[in-house]
Amino acid sequence: MRSPHLQETTLSGLAKTFTKPRFLPRHRAGSRRRWSRIGIILPLWCALVVAGCSTLPESSAPRPFDVSVPDSDPIELSADGPTDGADPLALLQDFLLACAAGPNDDFATARLFLTSDSAQKWNPESEVLIYDTSSSLRLSQVSNPESDPLRQQIRLEVPALASVDADGVMTLATQTDIDRTFTLVKEAGQWRIQAPENSFLVSRSSFIASYELANLWFPSTSLDALVPDPRWYPARRLAGHLLSGLVAGPQASLNQSVSNAIPGGTTIPSQGVEVKDRIANVRLNAAVPNDQKTLQLIAWSVHETLIQAPSITGIRLTLSGETIETDDLPSGPRYLLDTGIALTQSGLGIVSGSSVAPLKAQVSPESGASLPAMSPVSSSLIAWKEDSTLVVARGHEDTWSSARAPISSQTQGLSIDRFGWTWALGSSSPEAGQSSIVCVNENGVVSDVNVDGDVNGKIRAIRVSPDGARALVIVDSDGVQSLWMAGVVRNENGTPRGLHQPNILFANSWNLIDASWSGSTGVVAGFNSTHDTGQSQSLLVDWNLGGFYQMLTLPAGTTSVSAGTSSASTIIRMSDGRMQYRAGALWQQLAQTVKDARYSG
């Protein structure tokens, strides 16, 4: 019998508990039953066929036939309810197991561990608190069991990794620990948890087993591209969650950078999304727009969002009973993310993988030129910096033209967006603690960009995403650089007007070296990190937008980082001026004639 007296406990053994028979992964409901029926029916069917056929045909024309393939859905987790007579510590441990399986049974099992009143009020999906699978949960007793034998309090602590809110938006942890106190009371002679916070705690491995990262695709404000809004939703009923997310609209940081073609006030039938033969029947209840363009945008957005569900390959869409065409959808811009621009000893070059080919252009940078940049949609629009001057060059067949504009000498990077605007720091002296941002097009037209929010430092560089809806912002605060992300606000012609709601990424004490977009939905960032021992190390953070990140080692002396279609196509610049490119786990020397190079991100 367990002692009711709880001492401070490290739950390193909690992971072992997950392997017990009462907490087993299982495949989606129906697949196991389907095959067990087949095992019974198949012998009987074969016997009937043999009995009904005296001879078999020796030759005939081949005919198509269909076979049923078992679902390859993600694994589901399950857990048992509370054990009679369980002490507070055992009950809390089992409750955590039930929470990990909660997304697969709507937390029905987890509610059995709560008092009757708490079970009705608890809303665990308000926030998911995620910790690293390799971490150990620490439990310690807060109250004295002898002072109140019918009421206990247990404190739980574990290093924090991330959290996901009720809308599916993940935020990387800014605090070091998750710290929760659980109150347990006796109800009908059994310990039960009273009034837990509206959240649940889960390890990263259990979270990934039950949730999937998918994008809600919203039209850009220019209505010619779709912009990803990454969300984490339970894999169970994923299509329904995706559709509900689209109807609800984009997250706050994007609400001025995208539009929602789905009319306001739209509702979804209670049955959600019905899937038959891998085709999703989507029914929306809303006022039908009058113009064909809006209807096409609705179909485009819904189609690209829902086909991320493994069970869906196409959609049938109706709006208040009216069928919306889904066969002729736009394709969006074509991004050239595997091509970069280089400044070489002889002029300009095009980077592709490990090779650098000369760019035949009628414009030539001066010997001290730096910070090359290229458009994500055209290799004929490029830019670079000469002292305090921005040069923007455009090629038209065999003819090149260029425009010049004054910029700040403090600019640490240039970025060209898909609308043809080159982002830099303004030449005018900004007020103390603030930075001026300007955008220049190929005709030399300058557009000032306002920042809606405080970035706690001076902006040094902007990196605009391929779709033009987001910007990475490199900020300097007393010699320590950090990375921020903001939504890009534009007018109807695509002209940049502002940065909306900048938020810091990777809130840690590391000093940012440089950052770049990686493909359409990834970010790579170089950091200098100092260990407790005083030793420093350069790290490359590879982050999938809205998800987790992984870290790789960078060569010491890295001063700039740029990625193409993925982190696997990264080029870096060293403090001695050498350029290197990533080749698997190694870094190889780029052509010695290259002085600087960047991909479009």
C-alpha cells in the first residue's frame, strides 16, 4: 500500500509508465476491425468462389479493379481511468497519462480523475503545455497531509519547451519551467483533482503523436498568392479543425497582411467535413459573393488547406447550397528559391548549389560593393550596397537599367520582395532608439515603412518572406542582436507601408549572427552561444514556421547566413571573407572568386 505522505519526487520513471499495457498506441478506430472482418470473410468468400466455378478462364482482356487499402493514419494513444484507492501521487501520474491520450477521446478519460464539478468545467484545450520528452517531471508536496487529511496539494515542475493556444498557434517557451500546483480532495472516498487550470501538460513525443502541423492558406492582400498560417490541430478530425480555422480567420499577427475570402458570419454544419472516396464534401452557410474572383479565392483557399489532410485528395464545395467550381484554381507565383546572387572579383554571378556562373549584365558593382540581394521571382532584379548608396538593377533581355537611392551605412542586409521593392535602412538620422526603414523599386521610387510596435533596439536588417507577407527583423540592443518577426502591411498595389506586431523569436541570451528565410515556410538563423564554462559556439537554428526547431553547428567565425529552398542549401560568409556552402553535414569552400553571396530569402 502506498504511503499517503508525499516526498519530493522526480518522475524520471514516468516515461516507463507509458509502456505499460494499459497505455498503448493504437491505430485509428476501424482499421483493426476492418482487417479482422477480412480475416473471417476471406476464407468463406474463397470457398464460395471455388464452389461456383467449375473452370477458370485461361485468357481474357485485363480489366481494372479496386482494392481496399488500410488507412495509414497517425497512431492514437489510450489510457485507463483512475484506480480505486490510488493515493494523490499515483492519481496525478495517471492523470498526466490520460491527458496525453486526451486528444483522441476528447479528454473523457482524463475527466474521470477530476471532481464531478471540475469535470464539467475543465477546458483543457485552451492551452497545451509541452515539455521535452527527455526531461523529468518533478513532483513535490506543498501541503501537510496531517493538517488536512482530505485535501492535498502537489507541485509539478518541468523545463518548458512550447505552448499551443486554443487556436492552434504555437509559441516557443520564453520561461524556463512549467510550474503548476494541483489540488486534490476526497470525493466519495477517492482522491480527485479539484479545479485544475484550463490547460494540459504533455511531452513532445506524445504531442506529435496526437497533433499535426498544417497551414491555413489565406489569400494575400494582393489576391494573387496564398499565405501560410501554421496551426497545430488534433490529427483526429483534422479536416474539420482546418475548415473551422479558415472560417475563424488568420492569427492576429497576420490580420493586416492577408485577407480572408470566406465571408464574415459563415457557419459550418454540425456534421463538419464529410469525406467519401477521399473527396471532402464542404458545405458553408454564408451569403454568396457576387463576383467570380471572390468565389475562386474561397475555393482556392479551402482546397489548398483541406488537401493537407491525409484522407483528402480533392473537395466538393457548396456555399449556401450553390456549388462552387474547384477545377480551375490559380497556381500562384513561382518562387526561384534555389538561385542566388553573388558579388565576385569580376562582377556579378548566379549561385546554384556549389557552382557560380557569371551574370552578363551591363551594370557592374564597384570594388567595395557588398550585401547582394535577388528577387524571389526573377533573377533579373538584383540589388547591392555601395557605401551609403543602394543600387537596384533590372535586366530586360540584353538591356539593364539601374536606380540609386541613399541608405544608412548601418544597413546590415538588403531584401527584395516579390513586388520588386528592395528593403533597407533609411539614410536620415532617426530619433534615438528607433530605426528608419525604406523600400526602393527599380525606378528609384522610395516608400517609407512604419513599425507598428516596439522592437526594443535598433533595426539593422529586414528579410522579407518569398510571399511578401512576413519579415524577419534583425535588431541590435546594446551590441546584442536578436531576431523578430512581423507582418508586412501593403496597399492594394503591393507597396509596403508598415510592419505589424513584431514579436521576438528564440527568446534566449544568444547573440544573433544573421537570419534568412528557408524555402517558403522555414527560417534559418545563426547564433553565437556562450556556455557556462565560458566557451563560445556558433549554432544554426533550423525552424519550421509555427513549429519546433533543431540546431546544427556552424563553423567558428561565421558572419552571415543565407538559405535557399531548405537549410540543406545554406551558404555562409566567414570573418576572413571566405564563402562556404553546406554539403550534407560538412561545409565546403565556394569558389574563391566569390566575395559575397545570398539567396533571395
